[in-house]
Amino acid sequence: MTPGSKTGAGGERDGAADAKHHRLRRHRPEDLSGQTRRGHPWWVTALILLAVFVVGLAVWFAPTFATSSTSYCSSCKTMKPAYETWQRSVHSEIDCLSCHVEPGALNDLRWRQAEALNIWSDYLGSDREMSDGSDSTPSNEACEKCHDIDELPLVIDGIKMPHREHTTSRNLDCVDCHSQIAHTLKSDAPPVSMATCSMCHNGAAASDECALCHVTPPVAEAHPPAFKASHGAQASGRAEDCVRCHHDTAAFCDACHARPPANHFAGDWRYGHGAAAAADNLACVGCHDSKAFCEQCHKVTHPKDWVDSHAPIAAKGDDSCLVCHPRSMCDECHRAEGVSP
């Protein structure tokens, strides 16, 4: 026996314990080896979780990226009018998101999150109330991505317009005045109508003196001498031209047009207005649209044999006949033909 060796039952127990401990150490991963108790590196789990997260984001946002185009916006039937007006505007080369999503990565992310909810809610048939786009009016910041407001000239087409003063001192948005730029209703619509200016420049909220804005104020008599009699056709074609100067239509136009002429109240005006219309048709179209109003009666046609076949219908009641024809017309014809009504 060597010194220090152990004998007996106690020594045997110690030897067995040492052997068991050695086996456990051989099969147990080291705590500092960078591995988990399961035997694979911790970063593998992290990569798996990251991959799941990235795939989830891709599935969530992929429809939004795929549909972030003007062609997709126009595929929605409710967007057709906006698309058609955009096509004929000077902004037809600018995509929807450039104007309708606030500049900045965070704003872009917020929009994509909201739009993703809309797309998936619609796809899954959810009854969630979707965004209607009412908060997507272009901001001044969106406009100034392309238009440097401080570089705009003070006088444009004879009109003095300090843009920065209006957006800062008056707290106006660009679209408050330029509402017809990207979605114009008419191809020949002016950039800004004077009717828009008069919403503020009405003499109360702001001065309505012509010289305040016009480099060369309009002359006092801007219309030809006979314009009162002939203005109807022009006013019905481009009423917006009138409100450039005559801001309050209720106060200006209705002073005449809300009170029909005295001859309209004559008992036979319905049947006798033809001569007056033939003599001065412009006086009629100043108030009445020749298609929408006049053709209600004048486009009515009767069958070719109406003279011979109308009696049974008229016998049921002559109210419909009298809409267009005076009773004297019936009586004259019946007398001439020897017919007793």
C-alpha cells in the first residue's frame, strides 16, 4: 500500500464517488462554453426568433409595399374621381404617397401600419372601421419638399401674394388656396379662384380693397354696356368667373334672380312665354338651363296619330295636358273639328 491510500469500506465509497463525478463532468456542458444546457449555442435560438420576427413583419407589411402605387390606388372604385382629376393635373407625374403621407420615416411607418390594418381587415372580412383617408390632406411640409415657399415671387400674374405670411401669420395650409392643383375639376380651371380669396378678404376678416392684391386694380366698369341683358349665357357657363368680383352670390345675384320678373306671375305665362323666349332667349338662360329646365316640356313627343288617339287619355283627366297646352288650344281645335269635349 502506498502512503495516503485509503482502505476499507470508506475508501471504496470515495473511489466510486470520484468515478461518478468524473463521468458527470465528462458529459455535462461547461457553463462558460457559450452553450445552453440543451447542447446548442444560444445565438441559434436568437437567430430563429429574429427570423420569425422578420418573416412576420414581411407578411404584415408586404401587401402595403405591393399596393403603395398610384395604379393600385386607382383600382379602388371610390378613388376613380380622384385618379381622373389627378391625371389631367400638373401633378400627374407625382405619386399619391409623395403628397398624402407626411415626410419622414416615422410618418411613413405610421401610414404603412394603418394601411396594413386596412388591407388585412378587408381581406379577412373584419367589421373594423377602416380609415377613410380624411387625415391625409397634403401638409405644407409635403408641398415644400418640391416647392420652396421662400423662393416664390411676390407678384404672380399681376397678383401680390406673400406666401410665407399666409402660412405662418395666418396659419393657412397650401391646400386651403390651391385645392384645385392636383385634383382639378376642369382642365382650364384657374390655379386659385378669387372666390377662395374672398373667403377671408371679405372686408371683415381681411381687407377687400382691390389694390391690396392687384398690382393693377380692375376698372370700375369691367363689363360692356349691354352686359346686364347678355350676361346669362356667360354666367351659366363659368359662374366661377362671376364670384371673382361678386363674392356674395346671395347678396348680389339673388337681388335679381331670387325675384322672377312680373310677367312670370301672369296667369298665361306658362303658355305665352314662347314669344318672350324667342325675342330674348338670353334673358331666359340667365336663370334656366335650356336642357335641364326647358326640355322637360319641349322634348315631349306624341305619337303620330295623337290627334286621333288622345281622346281616351284626355278623358281620364286633363291635368297632364294642361302642363303644356292651354285649355283654349283644346277648345279651338275641338270647335274647328266639330268635336264636343
